[in-house]
Amino acid sequence: MNAFALDTTTAPSDETVKAERELLLRVDNVSLSFGGVKAITNISFDIQKGEIRAIIGPNGAGKTSMLNVINGFYHPQEGTITWQGQVRRKMKPYEAASQGIARTFQNVALFKGMTTLDNIMSGRSLKMHRNFFWQMLWRGPAEKEEIEHRRKVEDIIDFLEIQAIRKTPVGRLSYGLQKRVELGRALAMEPDLLLLDEPMAGMNLEEKEDMSRFILDVNQEFGTTIALIEHDMGVVMDLSDRVVVLDYGKKIADGPPEEVQANQDVIDAYLGVSH
Amino acid sequence: MEPFARVQSGAGAAPEGKKRHMAGSASASPRGEDTFPKILLRNAKVFGTRTAFREKDFGIWQSWTWSEVCEEIRAFSIGLKSLGLQAGDKVAIVGANRPRLYWSMVAAQALGAVPVPVYADSVAEEMAYVLGHAEVAFAVVQDQEQVDKLISMAEDVPSLKQIVYDEPRGLRDYEHEHLHDFASVQAEGKALLEKTPSLAGEWEEGFSGGKGADIAVMLYTSGTTGRPKGVMLSFDNLVVSAINGNVFDRLDETEEVLAYLPMAWIGDHVFSLAQAFTAGYCVNCPESMDTIDTDRREIAPTYFFAPPRVFETMLTNIMVRMEDAGKTKRRMFDYFMGVARKVGEKILNGESVSLGDRLLYALGEFCVYGPLKNRMGLTRMKVGYTAGEAIGPEIFRFFRSLGLNLKQLYGQTEASVYITLQPDGEIFGDTVGKPAPDVELKIADNGEVMYRSPGVFVGYFKNDQATAETKTPDGWVHTGDAGIIADNGHLKIIDRAKDVGKLTDGSLFAPKYIENKLKFFPNIKEAVAFGHERDRVGVFINIDLTAVGSWAERNNVNYASYQELAANPDVYRMIEEHVDQVNRDLANEPMMAGAQIRRFLVLHKELDADDGELTRTQKVRRSFIAERYAPLIEALYDGSATKHVRTEVTFEDGRKGAIEATVEIRDMPVHVAGEGFQEAAE
Amino acid sequence: MFYREAGQFKTSYKADQALLPILQDRIGLAVILLTAFVLIPVFANDFFLTSIMIPFLVFALAAIGLNVLTGFCGQLSLGTGAFMGVGAYAAYKLTSIFPDANVILMVLLSGVFSAAIGAVFGLPSLRIKGLYLAVTTLAAQFFLEWCFIRIPWLYNYNASGAIEIPRREVFGVIVSGAEATPIARYFVVLSITAGIAYLMANVLRGRIGRSWMMIRDMDIAAELMGIRPLQTKLMAFAVSSFICGVAGAMMVFFWLNAAEPSSYSIRLSFQILFMVILGGLGSLAGSFLGAAFIWILPVILKFVPGLMGIDMAAETVEHATFMIVGALIIFFLIVEPHGFARLWQIGKQKLRVWPFPY
Amino acid sequence: MLYDIFIDPFVQMYEMPDFFLQVLWEGFVAGILYALIALGFVLIFKASGVFNFAQGIMVVFAGLTLVGLNENGVPAYLALLLTIAVMGVLAYGVERVVMRPLVNQPEIILLMATIGLTYFLIGFGEFVFGGEPKQMIAEQLGLPTGSTAFEMGERGLIILQHIDIAAAVIAVVMVAALGVFFNKTRIGRALRAVADDHQAALSVGISLNQIWAIVWFAAGLVALATGIMWGARSDVSFALEIVAFKALPVLILGGFTSIPGAIVGGLIIGFGEKIGELYWGGLVGGGIESWLAYIIALIFLLFRPQGLFGERIIERI
């Protein structure tokens, strides 16, 4: 009998799962401007739990601003954001972090003076609680806590296959590895929603493939919802479940990758047809 | 005095030696544990709290004591049983060196099953053949990559029933009917044990009846020709050989070894499993292939084993780095290396050395040798072996002069490794040592080395014909190597027996011998010599990209690819000098003088295992190369000065392509013994 | 060369995260501690203790304090001298109000006051960064200095306007006041400095230290990872000022015996800042190295002409010292802008990879 | 108490306008001097991004050199010329020994280097000229002395020192001269180019090293002028070092790169300080001049972190 002849990877059907997915975040009619310059105009979209959501658009379309709005770095002048069923008022970035939103940055924003390990450990800050007194003594509770979190961080290091650079100061790493460490740092926060701002910018083909694999694995292994901005259309089409397209701060399309790809407005936007 | 004194070595004392070895093995393993599961139980009792395995994982060295290992293996073994593993089943072991994979072997042995470690990086086709041929029922693999590989070859391996994997990552969505997580199999075993505590006793009983003559493991030899053959080794083979090895080098439970060579290779199997179990020492598994240097430094193994290329790489790295060092430092380095060359080996061999030199050497130890050994992680090395291929005498001497007790060993899968060993203090660069304990050695009429020992394999699996060809009815094994036993009793290997040929003028042609001489130059990575039944010797050469590349950098030679560097006239000139030196050497050896190199060329591409030009263990596949580069061989012998060729290649990502090049061929003058030389007759 | 790390492996996170994971470093520290606690007390004379070791340790502690703020949390401060002054005056008042209390305890307690004041002056750091923040701390410096002059209560209405340290005993040993022996003072100062250095080393390798460095390296990213900027910076200000305050109190209690407001002037702030910069921002060991350089070098320079048999007026020597120190500061900044700690690190790295260059 | 703080000072101002005007004049003169020191900072910061803490000591050093030379028998005007030459040598030396090797280092390192320079100059100045305060040779240089009193009808009189007027005039002339220099000369335009964009400046063929030497020389001249003015009012002494710190709040108000800003900032601080000291200082025991400037700047910063003339920064990530 040949036990392995037939059963290859049979993942549960995509459709059935998605229908049941609940809403994680909803953006309603959000507008943002800087001193009269409109960065985002009246945008609405949602992110469902467990999906990979891509935000694409030409340069200056307001993608990064959108992420900044979601994690509280910018405060929109109009519109609301509903996060896990709660309508959010003005909030500080660190509040967004404590509510489970983590992100990476377009231009790597690692802590340059620290090692890979410390950078990822810094992602655990919110989950560590020992006070100054215990930290000072170290022996005992503080050390115990540190070890507990080190273990979690080591899981991430293992997951991202960056064992060899564990104790290397991040400044000495290649750009691709820095991006990977940054992803690790965000993962260390165990976020409900992971915002990735151009995770593959400036990478070579091999690094892109690695990164794509990690993003998919994060989504599958940890069930983390991911919203990502990316320029490489191939990557976006491969990775994402749904895509929202921005152009000049306005939403011009929203839907599954195939559908969006076929949308005339999107094609025009990318080809630079004037409006 | 003689290290052999304690264990009888048997060259010339055939029947008696055999008997003695039986007695010897019984005394070396006092309680008569003759299988690894039994030895495991003994170790758990005797060395209970000693560390048995370490693995660098999650940033630290996770450790298991012998009693913990015993529990781990027991639980997993019982889990395997509940999955349906039966005595006689074959269990494939695929992956990098991981404690769990080593444990799986013993867990399988405890159930009477036979582990079959497989080269994890072999291509699917090769692996499918081995697994199919071995009729494996179970496979214990490392990760998703291996699982995918096995699933893809399911049709070729109809016997495969269950796969157990170590790392669950990425396997979440796989159909799990026949696929199991190592941890969950183990948990299942533990649960069963808890429910029925008597299972532990039953489990032990299961293998207490096992005999030393049972098959312990099946190792497939990669072989330079034909399909791999499954070498069946019994517990006796391994246990006795291992104990002999331990006694020979006085290894005990305090040793530390680094398990980093392929698990399917007999060397690793003996060093990291058989000897570790019999001596009770600790096996350390590195974190990943990228971190081996760091991991070796952290562990600082006391017993170290490596094929010559590892030492070559180490030496190259040392030299390349020293090139970048400051002037003073380099001068100091050179000075002390000079001191080491002069007296290092003498001190190591216990010969008399003047006090001044000893003091200088001690200073050098502080300034250079000690730090070097520290960087390489060999500070604590008690004994080191190199085997698998001949090591360059320069390299060998370099490491020994640092005070490292590095020795050569000649062995085979079929012999459970040990055939000859260099005893402490009797180290000669061109020989591979004296017969190992209990090993008898003789040279057949055709020059082939033959041996007989307790380690001699049971037979090739499902291949009686090959078994009969290799092993005589009275237990002598053909090594396939040609060699001579020198006056001091040391064995000297010349070449593969079947490769030793004759030139048309009747002089002896030993290609490997010539190739090795060439390869001792750091600039030459690989060489292939031709000449059997031809009128003269011609050679293909592969330059070493690290060494020559570093030379190019220092001399501002620009190059874009291996091909370009290989065709550089200066490189050619350099190689020409090396070839000339080899000819000079050959001229001084009466048996070899007739086979000097008359023409050579530098190949336009690196020989690569992906293209089938090398075996997975990086050995040259001579006949394949002869076929593939037929036009070049033709050019070697038709006298043409250049030749244009086109070669198919496989790139790293699996794509196929072709490269074209015009290769230059050089003529070389012939030397006679002594100083003068005569022009090559055309 | 001296580092032989082969065979040093860690089987637990506890060992891997130890303060000094390398055996040779632990030996080195043990030698230093042995020297400090045994050899120096046994062999050193009073001059060495009073003029070199005690001030060196006091300044080293102050440098650690400033390093916490500037080196680890990235907030530039020019008010160190004043924060040290707060500690000194607070300790002085405390010992006046509670004459029977343990003076060492009072010195430590005085840090709480400087911590509070430091935190107040740290408030603007939420909005102000870099050189702009220096203005805030300069304001603290000049304002507090003014307070030391204008609030007579602080110096118990002394006619001289200075604080004079009374004689105090701890467990029967006189530790402060003119009669205290140098050796007693030395042990007190050494214990406090070593103790605080150790505790800070712990803080700096844990969550809090990391959160400071996060703010230093990339404050926006830190905030997006859940670090509250104000809270974190204020904590750095408070901790830094606490340490500086204790150092300031030690300075007058165990070294100078008396102090005027000018003892805690902007000059002192700069002196400490130099120690931190030359020692190495973000390095505890650097704080010691920097303090040693800035304090001990001038002391040595003073003796050089005498030793060389040149007769020079004390004033001239002092002027020359100023010049040489200034020039050396520039020289070392050029040679290694990241301070002695980096030089030490580079040297250590060289020794670790010896004989290789990398 | 509240009366003392919120009402009494203004009543006084109204009742004694002559005193008030006198205070304003004092503030104006102090402000001019602050502005001159700040001007030196701005010149160097604009061109090289270095916050030159040594500017204050350069003022003292310039003054000391001038007086010292004169004391040793050098005629006043020759001494002035020689001092200018010394400042030139200093500028060149600083560029070669300090600036060039430290190019591209973080600002705090450069700041530290200038403090190192301060130490060096203090040591050097005292080594050569001695540490005691000296009298400025104002008269020999032909600066006006004496004072003029303006009567304000029946309400009193204001006394203006001639030297102060001269200071104001010279300040105005210097600012105007710098303005012309920056806008009309080739080197001046190059300087501005450097301030805007180092790369661009290099691409039009200007040597950064030359420019640094020039700005340090210019700052040295400003320091000399400041030193003469300040010295004529009080003494030439190292106490002036403390005054130099006042430049920091001035710069905060005016912005690090703006020459008009330095003037406006200097005046605000000068006025604020004098008025604060004379009308409110007494309430808390006086001497608040020493810190008031910083508090003014601090309060200011809290509302406008980017300074008076700075633009609002939008943080980007």
C-alpha cells in the first residue's frame, strides 16, 4: 500500500474559512491633511481577522500615511477607526502598541546601538512588568522574567533563521537581514495586527523569496493578521488575500488580487494616466 | 611503550587474533552489553548525571544527561512501536546532526528495527533509490524540506508507511494520517508508559535478547561508480571497533565531540554514536551549518574528526586573515610559525629539543599557537583524526606543529571505519599508520590492500554478488586501494586499485597519487589525471577560488568569474610552476618517475557535485569526467595548444545552462632523478 | 591573546545573560575589585587616597549618573553640577535635621531629592530634543546655583555661605568631618560607587535599560512599540539625578568637608560631561575610565615639572595643565570619538581574535 | 504678595519712566552684546553645523591679546592689527587641527571638541597673559568715553554711556557688513551654499576647508569686536565665559542659523533680563539675571519647540 501517493498538502478550502472571518479593523471615511495638503481623502476599508491585506498604490498615494493613521502616529481630521469592535478616538502610538498593533518601517528603524537579540527583546517591552527595584537586584524575579522572554525571542530567532547574527550589532547587518530583524522585533510583540511598510523594498530576489515565505508562515503559524504595503506587484498578488488600491490619497479599488489587477482605474494609476 | 601492547594487533597472526578479539571485546565492555540499547541502559546507570548530548538550540546548549537520553529514547521508541514499527523494519534517518535523530536510531534498534541514515542533501532521485532499495517502512526526518522530499518520492518507496518529523514548522496544514511530530510520538510513548508502567520493563526485555550479531545499521556508500550499496553492520562490528578505538586513544566519558559530518557517513556514525555510547562521552550538535565555527569554539571538542578539506579550509582562512594583519603582527606570526616548524612536531613527538627552543616555543604558544587553537576551537583537543582522503603534508604538519595531536586514519564503511591508525608519536606524512587493534592487513598480488577485522561488515543488503566480490569466504575484504606496507610497518596508499594503470610504455600510472601531489598546493583545488593505456600523462586542473582569488586581489588582478580567473596567463604560469614541482618530486620516486605530467590544462569551470562531476563527498568521478570532457582529453593528446568547448551546467537554483570557453593546454618538460632535465620529446 | 574562549559554552540563559559572560572578564573584574578593596587600602598613602582615589570614585559615580541620561537615554544634560549640588545640600540639611541618623543613609537618601528635582527639569524633554534640551538643563544649572546662594536656609545661615560637614560616626568609625580618616572615607565611597555601579549594570541590561536605549536610538520606533516616552525619559532623569545627587553628597561629605555654591558650578557639569564623552557614551566602564583620565591626569601633570627638576610656579603649572587637558580632549575626540570604552572594546576585540585582524 | 508680582512693577514703570527707560537702555546694550556673541555662534553653525562653545572664550582671548600686546609696548592700532592676525592664525589652526579631523562626527562630539578648545584657550590665555582681569585700552583705540545725560522734562534723566552707543553702532555696522558679505561677495554666497547643502557646495567647486577657516576667522573678528566693547564696559576677564552661555537661550529664541534671529533673540533676552531683574528680582532676593534668560527661552520652547524663526517640523517615519 502506498500511503503517501495521494495525500499532499490539502489545506482547508479558502472560501469556507474566510466567510467566517470576523472584522479586526475598520476604517471609515478617514481624511488626513498636513497644513492644507490632503494626504488621505475619505478612505474606507476593513481588515478581517487572519487575512493578509495589501495596500498598494503609486508613490505618494498615501499608503504610509494610512499605516500611520492606523497605529496612532497621525490623527485623522475626519473619520473613525473601529478596532476590534471599539470605535477609536485620538490615541497615542504606544496605546496602539499595547492594543496589539505592531509594525515595521519603510526605512529600517532598528535600534542601531543594540544587537539583534536586544532589538527583538525590545519588542517584548510591553509584556515585561518587573519594576525598577527588581531590575536593580536582577537576581530573582527580574532575571526570571528576562529568561522567560528570552525564550520567546529565541523562538522568533529560530523562526526567522537568524541564529548566526544573534549577538551582532544590527548596524553591521546587511539591509535584507536588518529587515528580517525588524520583522522579528514586531513579531516579538505578538500583535493582533502586523503592519508591514514595504517589507521587501531594496531586496534581491532571494531575499524577497525568503521574506515572502516568512510573511506567509507568520500568517499561517501564528494566525497573525497582516496589512502590508508593497511595490512589487508579483509579491502582492502572491501573498495577499485582498488588496486595497490608493491613488492620490483616494481609494480606487478594493478586492481580491485578480479582480484588482484587472481593474481599469488601477491600470491607469500605475501607468500614470492623468485624472 | 607500544600503544598496541594492550590490545593485540594482528598483522600476520590471523586465526589467533580473531579469538583474542572476542576476549578483548568482552573485557572492554565489562557487563557484556553488546547492543546500543543495552549500552544505553548501562550508561543511564553508570553515567546517569553526565551530559550525553548537547544541541545548540534557541541560543544556548540544551543538554541531556544519559539518564534523560535514556528516557527520551524509551518514550520515543514506545511511541514508534505504537505507530506500528516492527522488528526487522528499516527506518530512514534524514537530516542534519540532531540529538533526536541520533536517538531515533537507538530507539529503532531497541525495537529490533534497523536505522538507515541517508545523506540529507542528496538529490531526490538518489535518495529515492536508497530508500526504495532499503525498503524503509518508517522515516524520521528533520523538517518540512525533508518531508516534502519524501512525499514527492512516495511512488518510488512503496514500503514507506510513516514519517516522523522533528521540526513542525510549515507542516501544520499537511495531512497528518501518516505524518507525525516527533514530540507527539514521544508524548504518546510517555502517555502509554504512564498508563502501563510495566511497558518500560517490556521494552527493555524486547531488546535484552538482542545479539551482537544482529544488524545494527545500514549505511549506503556513495561509491564512485554504480548505484550506492547498503553496507550492513552488526552491533558487534560497531561496538568492538568503537571500543578498540576508545582504548587505542584512551577516550573516556569526559570527551566532548562535535557532531557535524553527515549522519549517513560511517565516520560520524562511529564517532558520534558508537564511540560515544561505548565510552559514554558527550556529543554536541551545532546550531546550524553557518555557526559551526562558533559552535566548535564554544564546545572546544577534545576528540575531533574531520576530512582533510576541513583542515584545508581552516588553514586557508588562517592564511587569508593573516594576509590582512598588520606588518608587525605578520612578522611575529611568521617568526613563530618558523619556530613551530622547526621544533613543534619534535616536542609533540616527545623528542629532545634544546631548552632555548623550548622557551621560544612556549612564548610562541602564548603569542600565536594558543590563540590560533583558541580561534579554531581546538584548544582542548586530545586527539584529532583526518581521514577520507589524503591530507596535504604541509597542512598536516602545520596543525601538528601547533601542538595539536592530529593523526591520520585509513578506514572504510565496510570496516566500521578502522583499518589503520597512526599511533601517537609515529606520525609520517605519507603513510596512514599501522593496523588498528584487531585488524589484520595484507597486500594482494595486484597491489590491493586487504584486511580482516572484527569490524568487517556482514554484507551488502540485497546484493550477494557484490558481497562476494568484496569479501572472501574467510573474511578478507578488498579495499579497492593499492598500497604498500613500508619497512616500519606503516601502510602507504598509492591509489584506487582499479585506477592504477599503465602507460603504453609500461610505466606505472597512479592518477590519484599524482592528483594528490597537485592538490597539496593551496592554489589547486582539484585535479584529474589521465594516462592509462596512453603514451603520456595529461592533467585537468581546477584552481582554488579562495586562494587564487586572494592572490588576485593582492596583485590587482581583476576577474569577473571563475572562468576568467582560470584563463589568466599569470594563473597559468603559477600552476605551471606547481606542475613542474610535482614532476620533480615524481622523478625522485623510482616507481613513479615514468608517469610525469606532460601536458595540463586549467578547466574553465569548477567541478561540481550538482553536475555529477563529484560525488556528494566531493570525490572526483573520473569516468564521468572523461566522458563529459572528451574533447578536452582529445586535445590533451593531439598536441593542440587551445581548444574551444561548450559545457552544460546546472546553476545553484537548479536551472540549466551552458558555458563556452577556449581552454589553453600547456606542455611540460620531464625531469630525471637528480638535478638535470631533458626536453619533452614531442 | 589573553582571551581563550574555546570551551566556554552556556547551557542556560542565566549564564548567557550574565553581566560578564567571558571567564577572562570575570577574572579581570575580580583582580580590579581585589586591588580596590585590599591592595589599595593596604599599600596606598593618605595622599593617594584623598587626592586621587576618593575624588576619582566620586566623579566616576557622577559620570555614571550622567551616562545613564546622556549615554543610555540620549538626553543631553549640562546641569549635572547642579544636580550634584542638590544632593550635597539635601544631605547637609538631612544631617542637620537628623543629627543622629546614619550619615551614609542620609547621603543615599539625598539622592531622592535630586531625583525629584531632576525629574521636574526633565519634563520639557518630552517636547525638546538635542541641543535645545541643553538649554533646559542649563536653566536648571543656573537656577539651582542661584538657589544655593540665595536661600540661606540651605546652608543653615552660615556666615560664610558654605556648608561645613559635621563629624559623624557610623558603627563607631568616623566617616565624615575633618577628623575622618582617609581610609574610612575611601571605603565608604568605594562601597557606594561599586554598589550603585553594579545595580545600574543590572538595570541597564534589563527592560528599563533597553527602553532607554530604544528612546535614544530611535524614539519614534520606541513609541510605536509601546514605550511611553515621557515616563521613560523622566525615569532616566530621575535615576540619573539620583546618582548624581549621591555623588554630589559624597563629594562634600567624604572628600571636600566643605562646599560653596561655586563647587557645583557649570564647570563641574562640563567636567562630568567630559568624563562621560571621553570615557564613552553608553558604557559604565567608560565612566570610570573617563573619570580617571579627567581627574587623575591633571594631578599627575602637576607633579611632572617637579619630577623633571623644572621649577615652575604653581599657577603656571595649572595653566599648562588646562592647555594640555584641552588639547588631549581634542586629540582623543579625533582619535576615537566614541571614547575610551570603545578603545577598550576594540582592544578587547583584537585580543579576542588575536592573532587575526578580524 | 500678588500685588508685588503683578501690579507694583508696572506702577513703578509708570511712575518712574526715566528709570524704566534707563533699564530699557541697559537691556538694549546687554542685548547687543549677547547678540554679538550669538552672531559668532551663528556664523560657525551655519557653515559647519558646529555649535561653537569656544565663542565666549574667543571673545576673552581676543580682548586679552589686544590688551596684552599693548601692555608689552605695542601701539594700540598695531596691536589691533596683530590681534586680527592672531585670530586668523587661530581660525586656520582650528580648521586644520580640530574641524578637519572631526568632519562628519555627531554634533555632540563637535560640541565637546569646542569645549576642549575652550579649555585650551583658557589655559593658553592665562599662561601667556596671566589670570587677572585687565583694563581695556578703549581710549587708545579712539573709542569714545564719557556719557551724555538726556533730560526728560521733569521726570528725570537718562544717562547714556558713549561706549554703549559706540557698541550699538558697531554692532549695527557689523551686521550690515556681514549682510553685504553674505549677499554680495562670492565667498559669502559660497558660505550660504554650504549652509544649504554640502554636496551642492562641493559641486560648484568650493573647498569646505577654506570656508571653515573663513567663518572661524569671521567669528574671530566678531569676537574681537565683542571683546573690545565688553572690555570697555567692564574688564577683560575670564568671567566673561559665563556670559557666553547666554548665547544659548539667545540662539534658541532666534534660531541657530539666522543672523536677524540672533539680533532679535539677543535683544529679547537683554530686555527681559534687565527688566526682570530690576522689577521682579528683588522679590526673591535678586540675582535672577543669572538664570532668567534660560527660563525665558525654556518657556518659549515649550510653546514653539522649533524656535522663533524655525518652521514646524512634521515628523515622518
